[in-house]
Amino acid sequence: MVREVAESCVDTMLMEMVAMYSGRFYANKPELAARRIEAIGYQVGHQLSERYTMERPRFSDHLEAIKFICKDFWSEVFKKQIDNLKTNHRGTFVLQDNKFRWLSRVSVEPSPEKETEDPSTPGESKAAQAVSMYLYFPCGIIRGVLSNLGIPCAVSADISSLPTCSFVIRVKA
Amino acid sequence: MQFFGGSEISPSPPVPTASGNNAHMMYVFNRNGICLLYKEWNRPLHTLNPQQDHKLMFGLLFSLKSLTAKMDPVNADKGNLGVPQLPGQGCSFHSFRTNTYKLSFMETPSGIKIILVTHPKTGDLRESLKYIYSLYVEYVVKNPIYSPGSPIKSELFNTALDQYVRSIS
């Protein structure tokens, strides 16, 4: 029997999780908050991968496992597949989602008072940092899934162009 | 709520043909009177500076709500004015019309007030205001980096809102 939960509940809970960790528990230590959130994601990914690979045989190689994440896993969790997969065949994979579901409503405020288009101004990086906090959870999920499939790795995210989001997976040799 | 029937004799501006600028301006206030959003599409006349304008608008609505509830000849149950009510429940005013504009108003149970000022020949905008509220929930409330009570700066919301309001005839 499948039990369902409203998506807005999940969205709000994720928002609150990030707000709690980066605002209350580790208020001035964003790296610790990030690590904690990523660890939660890791546990979630671990358990989700058990559930979604129940009837499947083992994956023959790393590429098969990554393809599983791009197609089946992403559809189960985000109701769509990864739009673009790139690899350098040496352990680095880039998964690009053109409209990442958890960032679909994030909108950085347009800044009318800036005269220069300098990307390293404090306002720009604060907004980028605020948004990047929300990506540690999905990165953790991916890392959890892969480690449960026997592939230790490091996952990071790149949001140079919202709402497109790229996850970079570096498999540990 | 019309004080005088829309008489054809009093001068009114020509009806625009849904060319995209039927709305004059829009305000969104929260429960505490903070103006979360003020958008202007077509407002040739500015009488007051923005701060006074917002304060006047909020005060006006507060008084009008209170007046309409107290003068209600029909409702036996004198609800407490501070109690959150669904739009349409109890006695709540939803629009007033002058010879030059129509002001439509909606208040949600959470205290968000949406005011849209349009051309006087506009019909009932209650459904439109409900849709605008749903846009607000979607793009502002669910935006992780929005902090409640602060002015709305979301591009997604502004674009969607602009598109929608321009399509209201």
C-alpha cells in the first residue's frame, strides 16, 4: 500500500531544515550546517536506493549505476529524468537537470542599484550562497545512493544558471 | 459596493480594448500593514508620496472593512473583526467603484490583502484576485529565500503576475 504525502509538505520541510541548520543550529558556521544537511541527505539516499533497486540485478559498471540514477531514480524522486549526462570516462560525471524541482520557485531578487556587473559583489555571492544551501541535501542523496551501490564518490552542485542545476559526481578511484 | 449607480452621464475614460493595460496599480499588504508589493501599470496621477500612499490605502481598507461589518443589516452574528475569515464569509466588502476607477479587494484568512485598481467598467474580479493569491503562494511563500513580512522581490512572481494582470480584460 502506497502512502502519499502532499508535495508542499515536503517542500516546506526541506525549506525549514535548511533554515534551522543554517539559521539556528550552526548559525555562523555554514560549512558545518552544510555538512550536516549533506549527511542527512546521505542517509535518505541510502534508504531510497534500497527501496528503488529491490527487484533489479546488480549494476555491471559505474556507468550503469549512474544511468539508473539519471532515469529511474530521478523519475521516482523528482518525477522527471535527468536532461543531460556528460562524462569524461575517467570517473567524473555531470548530471544536468534543466528545471530542478526543488529550485523551481527560487528566484533571486533583481538588483537595480548596482552599476557594475561584477559577479563577485557581496550581494551576488550572498544570494548564491543562500541558494547553494538548498543543494547540499540532493547532493547527499546522490552520494548515499551511489555508496549503497558500492561506488564511493564526492558530489557537488553547480547553479550558475537557475533553474538549471548540474550535479558533478567524482568517483573515488 | 456602489454609492451611486454607474451613470453614463458622468465622464469616464474610454474603455481600453484589452490591449494589456487595463489595470492601473496593485497593492499587496500583510496582516501588519507592511506593503509587500506595489505595482503600477498605468497611473498618470500621483497625489501622495509612496509611504503616505501605502498608509492611506491600508487605513482606508481597515476602516471600510470595519464600516461594512458594523452596518450590515442582515447578519445576526456579530463576528469579531480580528477573526480570520475565508473570502466571502461573514461580511466583507470586495470592491468599490468611482467614475474613474474600480478598486477590488480580497483578504485571505492569513491576513494578506490584495488590492487591484482597474478601469471602472471591469467586472467582478474576485476570481482573478484568488488566482493572484495562488500565484503568491506558489512563487513567494514557497520560495526558500523569501522571508515572510519582507517586500516581495521574486522575479518569477513578478513575471507571472504581470502576464496575468495584462490578460485580465
